Amino acid sequence: MWLGIGRWLVVGAGLAGAGYGLFASVRWVAGLVETWKGRGMPKWPRWRKR
């Protein structure tokens, strides 16, 4: 019984870690894009504007 719970805890922790890594990557890319836009890249599409 406890073995199954432990396995689900490991799976949950792994999923949470992967999700956080993905979130961090997205944030980093967004920061990179903001830097590029700040420099004035003419080719950047306008539809992403907030």
C-alpha cells in the first residue's frame, strides 16, 4: 500500500518539477523576446502585443 503512495508521490514530484522547468523556460524566452523588442527588431510580428 505505502509503496503505491510513494510511487505516486515521486510521479507527482517529477511532474511538478517538469512543469516548473517548462514555466521557467517560457519565462526566460519571454524575457529574451522583450529584450529583442526593446532593441527594436523590425521583423517581430505585432500580434503578440499586450
